[in-house]
Amino acid sequence: MDQVRQFTVGPDDAGARLDRWFKRHLPQIGFATISRWARTGQIRVDGKRAAPEDRLAAGQTVRVPPGEHYSADSHVKAGAAGKAPRPQPPLSAAQIAAVDAMVLHRDRAAIVLNKPPGLATQGGSGTHEHVDGLLDGLTPPGDLKAPRPRLVHRLDKDTSGALLIAATPGSAAFFAKRFASRSAQKIYWALVVGVPGIEEGLVDLPLAKQPGTGGEKMMVDETAHGAPARTRYRVIDRAGNRAAWVELQPFTGRTHQLRVHMAAIGHPIVGDGKYGGAEAFLSGSISRKLHLHARRLRIDHPDGTPLDVTAPLPEHFTASLAQLGFDLGDGDALAATLVVDRPQPSREGEKAAAKAHAKQYRKERRGERRTRVSGERGGAGERGLAERGGKAGLRAGKAVGKAVGKAGARPSGEMGTKKGAKMGGAKPFSGKTGAKPGTKPRATPRKPPFAGPRASQTSGQTGTKTPR
């Protein structure tokens, strides 16, 4: 195509990155091409340059430059602008009828299927028939602009029951967040070998991939490599000690979680030879198929009302319940009450929380240290002022003492200095210490204003005592 094209962002694409918008609507255009167009200004959003990581809003106009690539809803082979996805073969009338027969609920945002046992959710090595390959049969016939439904979660190949399909890209993002936050509630029914000694309990055993199985088998791993996994169970009814009908509610979504947990407590699910071995099969006419069924799914809906769907049992499960004498009404009555789990943080979440706590603690301690240091500095300043004041006072006292000592620290009857003699009214003395013993003083001097010995004691200097 040689013309510039304009696309209007729909409500389902609100908040999506620009490169994700291209992947949804123009998947044949590679990321390298998108980056080059954005770098050279050929991609515009509402007339402005845009980067691949920019978020879009509903109603905005995306300008796509011309190139040899097909339009958003055509299926023509791509040219130089990008690599075309592998074309899906058209579905037969029987396949379309089969996927239509699975539909339990359908609205503008969600489709709930009742997946039969033996049908894989996604394709893989040697798997050609799967739910993902049948989703084209759920699009309205003749509506080329309708988005292709997409998977939100998965069920094991041999597990039957409720499977949620998102009808639009926006609802897919909405439901994916609900599953990631574990707000979606799922109830499973299972037949197990034997009867648990505790009728209601919680299995909390971490799981990891079993080495040497190529990731096809899980095991309990209580080391640091195990991922947290929790399953609540309660016994609905029992057939003597032979088997029990249990309700299972996973609080985490690990691969084969329910099957591994039930086998770990000694009660493998009937028909699960992978984890229960030969003991997982009951004698008699009980089917050898896996007896695990996703009975109920409850999840928030984009329109604000919860989506709550119950999936009928497959034929082999219904027949086994009847042969063991169980009543379906007992299970539905018990399933009316859902248990809400408090999501426990993952190991990464716990590390992040610990780091945040340590950072906050250091911040608080740093504030305390600053307060303490400033207080110590203030106290040191006050002590310094006091010490400096004390030293100044001491120096002043010493000066006064020196003056006093010089003035009067001599015997009161005999003037010891010329200054003392002047103060006493006598003639200047030659500086000798007092008169000779036995001689009469020439004049009676006046008593000095300060006693010599007291002044000398105050000043810390040594003075002579006044003879009596």
C-alpha cells in the first residue's frame, strides 16, 4: 500500500503501549520497523511524534506510514515491512460447531467454555487439536474487524471444566490482572483414592519442576528452588474407605498443583497415573480417565458485576459419582461458600518488603543520629561556653588574687613592701622583710583592707602568716 493510513484507538486499547497496539492490530510489522518509523517521525499519534513505549488513549488517531504490509484486518502476505504470522487454516463446520457447543457464557468482554477432557488448551509438540486453534470459530462470521478471542488462563489437557476466554484485548488485560492478583476464585471437584484423615485442610507445599522430565512433571520441593503453592481441600462425601469426593480450591496457580498436592498427602486423584501410579486407579467399572473438573469460576468483570459460572460435569465423572452413591446436590450446597485467600507474598515480594523495611529503618536511624549529633554539638557548645566562662572567671580570680596578694599578703605589724608602707603611712622601706627582732617599730601601720593569709588562700599563692 502506498497511502498513509489512520487508525482510531478503541476503548479496549486504552492504556496500551504503542508497540503493543501494533502487535495486536498489525502483527506483521516487526518491532525494528516500528522503532525506525518512530525514530524518523513517520508514526504520529494525534499529529505528534510518538515512541514505541508511549501509552495510547481511547479516541486518539494513529498514523501509520505507507509500506508493503497488509491492513489491520486482512490476511495478505506481508512484504518488506515485516514478517507475516503463520496463517491459521480455516476451521471446518464440525470444529465451529464443537467450539460453539462448549460455550457456557458469552458477553462483549468474556466467553466461558466448558472444556472437555482430552482437549489441550494450547498447541505444542505433536498437539494439533487445541482450544487456542478453535477460537477463530468464536468470532462473529463476516465481521473482519472483530478482534480474535484470546486465552487468559489454561487447564491441563485431561482436566475438564470452566475455561475463561477474553473477547477483546482490553478484557484480556483486565482478566489477566485479576488472575495475577489471585482475586479470581476457582472451585474444582475431584475423586481421590482413600479418605483424608482431616476432612478440611490446607496443603502448603512448594513445587518445582522435576529434573529429567523436560518440565513435564512437577514435584514437591521445600528447598529454595520451590515455588510457593497452597491448596484448600474439604471432603464432600466418602464411599467407605475406598474413595472420597473432594472440593479443591487452589490459592496459587502452579502447574499440576492440585494433582501433586493430593498425591503428596497420600490421596492421588482417580485416573492420575502420572503422579499416583497404579494406585490411582479404582477397580471395577470406574473410568480410568482423570477425575478432575473445574466446577466453578468467579471473577470480576469489566462492567463491575462479578462473573460467576458453573460448568456441568463430563459423562465419565457423572457416571463415577453415581456408581459410588454420591449426590450432586451435596457438592453444589457446599460450593455455595467460597473461601477468600489472603495472598501471601512471594519470595521476591518478601525480599522487596525486607529491603523497604531496612531502608526505612536506616532512614529513621539516620534522623536519630542527626538529632543526637546536633544535641551533642549543642551540649558541647554549652559546655564549651561554660568551660570558657569558667576559665575566664578563673583567670579573673587569679588576677584579683595576685593584686590582693601583692597588696596585703604581708605581716600586719610589719609592712613588707613599699606600697604597703605607703598605705600604712610609714616611710618607704628598703624592701627587707620586717624589722629586726626586739626593735620597736617606728610607727603603727593601719590594718590593710584585706587580710594577707585569706587573700593568699583565695588566690592560691603562698603567703606568710601574721605573727600574733
